[in-house]
Amino acid sequence: MVLTTDHGTVRVDSPIKVVGEKSTNTNLRYKLGRNLSYNPKQVYEIKRPEAFGLPQPNISTAYIFATNRDFIAYPNNYNYYVQYYNNTFQHGGISLEEMVVPVVTMSKR
């Protein structure tokens, strides 16, 4: 028997400011869209999604992923969202908890 589970979550505590269009997705640990504005030193960016097997809805679609315990917040109502989501558990992004899927293989003795 093989037993596995979904990937984990990570407790976030470090906000990153990102500006995007209204069509940008709402996930706190990754964003995809056009014309994203962010500090590239704070995120893992993918500017050519097709090279990673990711969907590319538009020719200019880019992906950014939060790493470690970071989360992404928009500048409008920034302080409210930082306070609201700080120390919450979130899916997505790049962290050990999100990248490793536990698997146990059991056999009859």
C-alpha cells in the first residue's frame, strides 16, 4: 500500500509589496499576470512560463513566487492586509513544506 498526502502549508510573517493589474490572481504566495511590479530580489520570478510547463494566458504573462515565510500584499490597504494575514498558514510559493510530498510505502510482512 502506498500512502501519501497533499503538500503542506507555511506560516507567513514577511510581506512583499507587489503591484499588478485587476486581472492578477489573489493568491498570497504566488502571482501570475501582466505588468507585475515588484522587487526581483524578494521573489522567484519566471518570465518564460512555457519553459517550466506553466500556462501562459497572454504573451506577457509572468509568474512570481514567494519564498521562505514571505507573502505578497498589494499597496492599497497594505497595512490592513499585512496585519490580517501575518502569522497565518498559506498554500503556494516556494518552501520545503510546499515542495516535498510525503510518501510511505507499506508492505505485508
